[in-house]
Amino acid sequence: MSVLLEKTSVAGLLLVDKPQGWTSHDVVAAVRRLLPKKTRVGHTGTLDPMATGLLVLLVGRATKSAARHQGLDKTYEGSIRLGLETDTGDLDGKTVKTAPVPGCTARDLQAVMDRFHGEVVLPVPQYSAVKRGGRPLYEYARRGLEVPVVSRASRISSWELRSWEPPEASFRLDCSSGTYARSLAVLLGNELGCGGTLSRLRRERVGPFSLQDAKTLEQLKDDGVEAHLRHEG
């Protein structure tokens, strides 16, 4: 079986700008369809369907180096809608609660965000692919079962408020791998007493890789995937 998979010489690293509404698996499948049959394609870290931005894919023999590209720091830009709580922590979920947004300045918001600077332990969203008992948390949630409480250590290098136009707070986030921006949105809302949910998220950086160098699926289709493969040593 491995011999058949290695017949293609197409291999390398691919930077893709994931569109909104697509899962990371959807993007992998779309790229695979643009390549010779039996070419392996994998990603090095997922993005939620609502999120857009940089997705690092590995193609062909490069999939063997997946471990080397996992665990890299990330940079995001996005926004949080205060006064709203959903069951998923983002706008893809069902509204659970609404509340008035307290009067606060941009300085007030930044002061709250600064509380989460450094090494922090964040709750993993109930609707996530993190597994407990052999099944992802989202499976418990979708079946109406009690969702195990899971927390994860993260490192927040910078969480900067970019603009404050109530109820939307735009931000830029530099963090360790495995940090859920949805969790930070919920925690910010909890700290302010009004609830919060992630309304937009775009990944700009994964380790040394930048969104500026990523290609859309349309560009990959027009140019061919091989034209944009990076051959890393």
C-alpha cells in the first residue's frame, strides 16, 4: 500500500487561505482533488469553520514531517461581541443568553484582557474536537450528554485591543498552539458580567509562516497546486 502512495513525486508544504464556512478537512479534500490520485494531504492544525486565514498543509512525502510543524505559536486577529452568549462560543452556535453591555472604555477592556497575559489555563469549548473517553467533546454536546470539563494550558504573549465599538471589541492575539480564541471571548464576557462570544477570527501567522504568502483555493485551482508548493529541507 505504501508503494502505491509514494508513486507520485508531488510533495511539499502548502499555505492556504481558508474560506469562512469550510472545515479544515474540507480544504484538505479540495486540495487533494487538485493533485494526482493517491497523493497524501494533511493539515498541521485545524481552524474552526467560522474562522478564516492561514492553514498549513503538507503534501505527499512531506506529511511525514507533520510533527515538526505542530505546536507552533499562532497570531490571530478577530472580534468579540459582548452581551451575547452562545453554546459554541462563536456566532455559529445557538444564542443562550443576552445581556446589556456595561459602559466601559477601551482602556477598561484592555485592563481586563491583560489579566490573561502569560501562562494561563483555559477551558476547552464544549464544541471542540478534543477527545475524552475516545470521543470528541462536540459529540457529547450534540447528543445532549454531559460534556466532560477539559482545560488546557496556554501561553498568551499578547492580547491587544484594536478597536472598541460597542458591542464589538476587535483584537490581535499572539499565543501558543492549542489556544482557543473562543474561550478567551467567553472569559472576557464573564469578567465583564455580560457574556461574550467570538464574532470573527482570522489566523495571520503559524510559526514562521505568514498569511501574506497563502493562496486561496481559487488561486490553487487556476495555477495548479504544484506551482505553490514549498520544498522545505
